[in-house]
Amino acid sequence: MKMVTRGRLGASVLLALAGLALSAISSAPRVAAAAPTDSVSQADCPAASSFSSLPLFARVKKADDVMVDSNGNVWVSTVGGHQVIELSPAGTVVQAFADPQYPEGMVQLSPTTMALGNQRSDQVVVFDMTTGASKLWVQLTPNGLGVDGLGIEPGMLLLPDSSQGNLDTVPLPPFTGSPVTIATGLGRPVDATPVGDGTLLVSVENPPGLDLVNPATGTVSPAAQFSSTDDVVVRNGIAYVADNGGGTMSAVTLSTGAVNTLVTGVKAPQGLAMRADGTFLLVDEKSGDIRIAGGC
């Protein structure tokens, strides 16, 4: 991969690592999750806002997925632009790396590495966030469009095998195990995140849009009803979803399945990530706008 450097912010926050057991990253903003509580309800959600009225964080041509790292910097993958781009907390470009394999989902593994899904090759690689070098981690079986989003929980990478319709888990470094399929028949799963009670939430590009998976039994049940979703983030018992089918960002109260629309008028909602202050970055792939949205 080719690197184009435009200055870099120094890494100042060290993650708590126990050897190479990198499960502590599950507390990073991209994969924030908490056990369901009654402290936040549908009534606490604000009225819907139009996407164009939200504050603009950055504009990245063909932006797709988005991740906030442990320093607060924002990483954007561009499938159509074949790049992985790092932005400062203010939204300015820090550096950009070429990736001809159609980069997609990202989750941070350590202060200097992340897992990156490459859709074209249907692989997950370990991506060096300093140099742009990558090393093959997981090779999936190609069957149409390859891997999309990624998730993480303590000790495990959550790997939606998009082309096979499965949800897999893979042990985090030191890479001691192969993928294990824990749910099948999902259609096209594109993101996954822990709910906080042992179950996993999976967004799919087909009805019902949002599935709840019990990894112990493989049981799959609908968590809400959408025609197609992309990224999902869970906080305080509420799932925040980039709703492709409706062009919205929605909040789903997991205890009831109630859906509250927070943002409307998104032409192609894709990436969604939560920042340390509790706000969200929402990506519209068509315009390249990354805007700041509030939650419930």
C-alpha cells in the first residue's frame, strides 16, 4: 500500500493490554456497548432532524465505513475510492493510504493496529495504522460481495461473513484460532456488536434489517423491522442503526423493539460510529458527508 503523509498526531493513549489479549479494545468508541438498562427510553429520544441540517464533520469522497480510534482520531474507508483515510478529531486529513482491495469495516486491535475488511479479496487483514502495511489474518470463501463491516467483543473479532450469510467469531491476537460460525441463514450480514447481556446484534442488508443472535445456541430472532441496514452501535440498551432502506439513522429500544427515527434524508447511510462525547458520526456515501448526530 502506498502512503501519503500530511502530518500525524502522536499516539498518547495506551490501551490496557494483558500480554497480547487485546480484548480491552471492546471499550473503544467504535464498538461501545452496554448492558440494557431502563435509564434511557424511547421518550428520551429527540425529534428527527434532517441530515443536511446536522453539523458537518468532514467530507470524504465515496466515504463508507468509519471508526473512532483510542486517540479520538477518525478513520474512514472508501470502497469506491480505494483508500483508508485518517482524520483528526477536528476532521482534517492526517494521512491516507491506498488500498485497491476495496476497504470496508474497521475495528481497532491495539494502539497502532486495526482489523480491516477488504471486500474485493474477501479477507480481513491486520492493518498498521502508522505505515499502512497489512498482513493477512482471515481468508473467507468468496461468493459475491465479500466482507463488509466488523465488530469486536472481549477476546473475539465479530466477523459477519457477508457472502455466506453467516456470523463468525475469531480469537483476537495472538491469532490462535480459526473462524467459528455461530449463526447461519442471515442473508447478507454487514455489521455486528455485543448487546451487553451475552447476545449479539447483527445488521443485515435484507429484512428484518436487525437480528439478535444468541451465540451459545445459534438462535436468530428479529430485533426490529427494516428493509436494509448497515452499521449498528449499542449504548444503554438502545441500538443506533444506519438504515439504508429508509435513508435514516434510527434508534431501537432493544427491550421493546420500538424504533425512533433520529435523522432523515440520508441518501446512502453507511458508516456509523460513536465518539467519546456520546455523539455519532454518520456517513452518507453518496455525498461523502460525515455529519455529527445526537442520540437518545
